[in-house]
Amino acid sequence: MSRLRAGKNMLTFILLFFLLNIPLFVPSFIYPRCFWSMKKNEYQDRNLGTGCMFFILAVQQPMEKEYFSHISNIQTPTENQKYPLTLAFSMNEINNNPDLLPNMSLAFTFSEYSCYLESHHKRLFNFSLKNHEILPNFICTKDIKCGVVLTGLSLVTTVTLHIILNNFIFQQFRQLTYGHFHPALCDHENFPHLYQMASDDTSLALALVSFIIHFSWNWIGLAISDNDQGIHFLSYLRREMEKNTVCFAFVNIIPVNMNLYMSRAEVYYSQVMTSSANVVIIYGDTGNTLAVSFRMWDSLGIQRLWVTTSQWDVTPFKKDFTFDNGYGTFGFGHRHSEISGFKYFVQTLNPFKYSDEYLVKLEWMYVNCKILEYNCKSLKNCSFNHSLEWLMTHTFDMAIIEGSYEIYNAVYAFAHALHEMTLQNVDNVLLPNYEEQNYNCKMVYSFLSKTQFTNPVGDTVNMNQRNKLKEEYDIFYNWNFPQGLGFKVKIGIFSPYFPKGQQLHLSENLIEWSTGRIQMPTSVCSADCGPGFRKVWKNGMPACCFDCSPCPENEISNETNVELCVQCPEDQYANQEQNHCIHKARIFLSYDEPLGMALSLMALCLAALTVVVLGVFVKHHRTPIVKANNCTLTYILLIALIFCFLCPLFFIGHPNSATCILQQITFGVVFTVAISTVLAKTTTVILAFRVTAPHRMMKYFLVSRASNYIIPICTLIQIIVCAIWLGASPPSVDIDAQSEHGHIIIACNKGSVTAFYCVLGYLACLAFVSFTLAFLSRNLPVTFNEAKSMTFSMLVFCSVWVTFLPVYHGTKGKVMVAVEIFSTLASSAGMLGCIFAPKCYTILFRPDRNSLQMIREKSSSHTHIL
């Protein structure tokens, strides 16, 4: 009882959900139809392998509606009773239409064997062929009128019937078929007098694949009949699936022969049960072994989502049906407009037999869902009988779907062909003369093969198979409720005429699963590879089966199921999840960071200190210690040291072409001036001592101040080297995006490394010469001899730059720049401290030593010693 109440509550929820939330994708969704049907004692009432055969004739007498009432008196299997009723309904419409076939009516022969077991038809046809006789009980006289045979039989039985018609009575009859389309019957050479009302399901494959892709499925099972129809559909479906990377988990090709099928039934069952595919497509005739398989799978409670064509009646087969047995069923049906008045016509034939309770077993009833908006609460907490009565009070009409609609169009096609013939030959239509009548029938069949018309509901019908338009499909979702009540709603449409990517329109709000949750089951071979991963194919497996592998270093994927990861641009790097690229941080030694601030402050402080020293020497320029050491060279050296301390400022900040050139050129020139000045001062000391010796040449050099030419000559040589450097390969901005992960190192490239080492080598030579001369003159008895100070300064200079080379080559980026700056400041500070610290100490703190009297005392003591 609780399950029944749950089902009714769910129906109420579904109807409310449908009415209030359905998106209006297309105009036909404004007033959607709700279908419901009733199937009690399904197994007992339904006969597998039944089919119908009708002979349709044109007569020149009026046919009243009572003519069709005899249909209700003939026993017909329940499954096929709707077909003769549809046939009678369409004929009655035509016969009552004054604009179509005036002075002529349509009639058909119908007996208890018209809709019977397929095996009965087959025995009947085989008997005719064996005895070379026409069909038993068929009247073949010269006054027979033009007609058609309308059949809904299997392929084999249809072919057998066509042979009989072709050999005996093809001049007076043509064969029209309804039901599934059979590719084999399209051969007009072998079947020149046969026309199929159904269209080739070429667009069905595209519709199914579009539907599958919409729900992100790619692992699908398929069950088809082992005949031309099934194989033909398989080829279409496989082609569309390969285009969209959808794969078959299994393909069950069910044999048509019952004995062969029974020997393999267990294998087919195991394939469905063991497969990981949750979605299975069923395609084929409903009256053969494929239907047996489907019933067995469904009755055994296999939890799969079935996708079929609308010919498959998936109303529950058991009274004690519960909501835990499956996911539900989607059905694809040819799209057509609704035909009104069918139920009223049927009930007027025999109101006692064709009650509402009886009709719901024959065909789906359709209800305008909009009326349920106000009364759907009446289904809640009601008994089953009350719910059923309430539905019946709101039933508008019986739905003519699939095979019934094809019968409807077949009758109208024959009527339009007859009508066209009457327009062409009004005076000779259906004359008693047999030859004239035969001629007129040929005209009718000629018109029939190329008839194109618009039926009463507005749909275009084309009898030329080659010119038929691609089919559009309505998509239904079936809910199954206890007591055999089936309820289905059109949830979408598929039209091949819409733009690509917009051909499928679904209202997902209507998909309410039997478990009570709105959740679509997954059906994939492998889980999606999310962002940051790529697909790696499994050997020997379909394209839908793969492993997920992380993207290589510095590559990303920001979509699911990508085959190749994308390399990040040079100025970007992959984040840790490898799903997007991040711009690399541009790093260089800037004034904003502590290291840059410290080095720049140090450089400015040392430059300021040098300016102070220069001021001290300028202030005390008349003192002996300043005069004794050549104040001009001293001033030049101090000014050069100021620029040496300021030179590192070119290394700090965002590099550009100008600063890169100034870094190296300024460094080389100012250091050349500084060291050459030291060399000049050392040379001056040596010359000052040697002038006391009897050498005219030494006295000449001292008097002529030859040492002063050392500075411009040495500097000129360095300038020439720098000019060659700039001409050959000047320094430039270097952007290194590879050395450090997540960073772009912006630094100055030396350009020509050889030229850079030539500059350093030249400075090293000058420093070495200066060091040697200063070392040799350190003990000369000259007043205020600064040779020792210059020796230590050159020793510090050489030590700093010898240490610089290996450290410089072992670092990159900001550290490398900082090392070069530190070496520049350290070597400059070494010269400043070693040369000028003692002198400043004497000038500022020991002025007694900086006097002429002290100089005379030192000179006299030195002379005494000598």
C-alpha cells in the first residue's frame, strides 16, 4: 500500500513539475500532451508475432458509417484491434469529404483472419504458392475495382505476399506496408509494386547519438534483430557514434530463429548483466525474439536505462511492479500532429464494447497536460480506481501513433492517387470494360508512386522514397506505475533541420527517475579525465576506454577528456593543479626590495664618504701631507672613486638597453681611471726617490710630469676596448624564463663575453702593475711615502675580483647582480680605506705630524742614519 501511495505522490509531483518548469524550447512545447495507457494481464492478452493484412478497394457507391460497424463483431487479438479501427476512421473521413473522391467511396475487406498470428498468414501464403492458386476466398472477377493491399507483417511474410501479388493479381493491386522500414524492400527491381509508408531511419541514428552526447554518455549497449533492418540500422548508428567518440560496450544481434535464439539466450543475458554500460538501445520489430529478450531482461529486474523506438510498448508487465526495478525508458517516435475525433468515431461504432476502460488497452490516450495544473492534487492519497476514473474524465482522445498513423497516411495516399486519376480521366473512370478499367488502374498506381500531399492534420506525405524528407522525432519518457498504468510525456524533440548543435531540445525537468531522484545514471567506459589530466589510450580497447595521466611539467589542460595538454607560453607557468597558466613573476634587483635598498644605500653612503674625504683634502690642500702626495692625482683618484661607488646604481632597477650599456662601460672606464691614477701615484713616488740619483733621464721625467700621461693613455686604451665591445656585440636586456620555475629573470646580458673579460683582464693588468710597483717602492725613504697603502689597496682589489669570478659564474638573477655590485663596492672601498684612511687620520687627529718641523726632523734623522 505504501508503494502505491508513493507512486501516486510521484505522479502528482511529476505533473506539477512539468507544468510549472518546462522550458519553452519550441512552439510545439507550449501545449504538450500527456499520454497514459492501461495494460492488465499483459502476458495473457498479448500475442507475439501478430500482423494485419487489409484489402482496400474503390467502389462507386456511398459507404455509410454503419459499414464499418462489423469490425467490432470480429475477434481480433487485442494488440492489433487499433489497426482496423484506424483504417475505418481514415476511410470514413475520406468518404465524408466532398472535395476528395466525389462519387466514389473506399471500402476494405476484414475478416477474423485479417489480424492474426504471423504463422497463420505464412501458412496461407505458402499454400497459395505451392498450389499455384491465388489467395483463398479472394474474389477475382473482371468487375473487381482498383485496390491496394495494406500489410503490417514481418519481412519474410511481406516478401511472400508480394510474390503472390506479383504472379497473380499485381495488375489490380499494389502493396503498401506500415510498421518498421525494411531496407531490402527498397529494391524496386525485385519489388516494383511495393511501397513502404515508413521512412528510412537515417536520422534516428543521429538523434540517438545527439541524445547520448547530451547526457555525456559514451559507453552504450545495443540489441538488434539479426536481419537486414537491424544490420542497416547498426551501420548508420556506428557511423554516427564514431564521429562523436561513442563506443559500443556490446552488440547483441538476436537471431530471428527461435530455436537458435534459445540456445544463445544465456549468453545475451550475461552480456547485458556483466557490462558496465547503463544505457541499452533496443531496435527492431516488436513481434520477434528481440521482444522476448527485452521482456526477459526487464522482468528479471536488470537495472538499465532502455532507449527504444515508440513502437515498443514498455508498459509494466507485472501487477506488483515496484519503483526499484529500473531507471525507465526513453522512446523515439516519428513526429506528427495529433488527429482528433478518433475516440468518438470508435465509440459510435459500438459504444458497449468500446468503453473507455476497453480503449485504454488498445492505444495510448492523450490528455492536455495544462488541465492537470488545477486538479492534479486529486491523484494524491486516492485509490487506484479513483485515480483512473479521474484520468478518464479528462481524456480528450485516443492517440494515433506510429503504425496507426502510417495506416492513416496510406489510405489518404491511395485516395489522392484515385482522385488524381479522376481529374485526368473523368469520363472513363471505372468503366465496366475490363481493359479500360485495367488502364485506369495503371494510371492510379502511377500516380500513387509519386503522390505528394498534405494530410488533414497538416503533415506532408511523399510516396517517393527517394524524395522523402528526413524524419523528425518526438522524445518520450515513460513512467510505469502499479496496476499496469503507464504514463509518458513528450520531453523533447529532435529535428535534423535545426542548426548543428541545436537539433536536440530536451526538458530535463521532466525526467524523474523511479527511485524518486532527478539523477541521470552515468554510462561511460572510463571516468572523465578532469582538468590537469590527459587521456592515455588503453591498448586493444575502444576509444572510449582510457587512463588519465597528469599533464607533463609546465603543460595544462583546462577541459575534460583532452588528448593533448597545452604548453604554457614562455612568460607563464602551470599552476599546481595544472589546469591553467599563471603569469610568471618578473624578478630583477629593484630599489623596493631589501637587498636593493641595502646595496643602493651602501653605495650612496660610500660615495658621500668619498666626497667628505675629498672635502678634507681640499680644505687641507696646503698641508705637507697633501702636497707631498701630488694633490692633483689625489683629487682625480677621489673623484674616480665617487663614480665607482655610484656605478652600482645602474645595476639596480628594471634593466633597459641604456642601463645595460652604462653598467659595463661606466664600470670599465671609471675603474680604469682609478687604477691608472694609483699607477701614476706609484710611478711618481719611484721617480721622486730616483731623482736624487745621478740620472738625468729620471730628473727629466719628474720635472716634465710624465706620470700624468699615464691616466689618459690607460683610459684611452680601455675606451677603445669598450668601443669595440659596443660595435661587436653590445650588452642588452636578457629575459630568462627557464632558469627559475614561476619566474622570469630580467637581467643585462653582457653581449660579447670575450669583450667583458678583456675589460676585466685589462683592469687586472693595471692592478697587477700598480701592485708590483707599489710593493717595490714600499720601503723607499720618501716623506709621507704612500706606497705601502697603495700596495694593500691593490692587494684588496685583486683579491675581491679574483674571488668574484667563480662566485659570479655560480649564481643567476638577482644574486648575480648583487655579487657584481658587492664586488664593485668592496674593491672601491678597499682603495678608499687603504689609501686615504691613514692620511685622514693624520690630517684630522694628528696635525702635529703634518708640519714642516716634523718633516725636517724626519729628514735629518734619515740623513744621520744614512
